[in-house]
Amino acid sequence: MRHGKKDNHLGRTASHRKAMLSNMASSLILHKRIETTLAKAKELRKYVEPLLTRAKEDSTHNRRIVFSYLNDKESTKELFGAVSDKIAARPGGYTRIIKLGNRLGDAAETALIELVDFNDALLLANADKPAKTRRSRRGGRKGEGTEEGVAVVKKEDHPIVAETEPEAEQPKTEEGTTESSENADKE
């Protein structure tokens, strides 16, 4: 019986599973992201996150423990070098799993597992976003043109919004010109 045993054995013997997770963890550390099945990615996260936590404190004891799990000198060096510098301030959650869909051959769910701090595209996108401001939920405005320290930009003044939004159709008059152009001619 398997009372209270939460690990997914992935249809492998204990030695095969340990060797597979060790190799996948080494590949993840060296390449920063790998593509695998969803079940393997979830097990790999449980395997590699404690190793990443150990790498935050560089000591001989931690290096030996991590090496006993990875069995690879290059990935251990990379982990205690570049990876530990980037994850030093993060309190946990070092990996991200992104579902990719089903594989064609056997319809297995595939996923991309990556180290969070090494996804440059996502980090740049987050850096470009302005910081969220706190706004009051009550109605009304405090002043003309500003809202609690946040400048309000009118749609006509903003160049991107003015270009992307189509102008409302002006009603045509008998001569084929719009009313707004007639008003401009009269002035």
C-alpha cells in the first residue's frame, strides 16, 4: 500500500528515477530552461528547489550535498556561481512551469520548466510596466487634470491613443462635407 506517499514514481524504478531527475536538474541549471512532460516537470520542481535554496549559502557542506544530488561538477559550479547570485534575494519559487500542450506522438502533456530569474524577455516586460498607483474608490474628482497625484491624459492629447482609435463617423450634409469641416470654414 502507498499510504501517504505523494511522489509520482513516473513508472520507473527508484534508481532510474533518481538518475533521471539528477540529469534533468543538471540540464535545467546549465540551460536555464528545458522542455519535458508535465509530470516530470512537477517532480523536477520538487527535486531542484531545495538544491537552489542550499546554493544561496556557499559552504563546503552545501556544495557536497548538492553534488551528491547532481553528480556533475559543471552544474554544481554554475549553481553556486551565476545562479546563486541571481536568486539570492528570492525567498522561494525559483522555477516556473508553463504548459505547452500535447505531444503529437503519444499525446503526453508537455511543459517548459525554467528558472524564474533567467527569463530575460519576461523580466524586461515587467521592468517596462509603470508601478501601480493606489486610487480611491469613492466617486468624484479632486481636481481638474490630476487624480491623487496621477496625471490624467486626455485621449486627444495622447499620440498613441489618438492614432489607434478610429474617429466616430461625422454625419454627412447635402454637399458631401461633414458638419465639423463646415464649422471650421465659418470661423
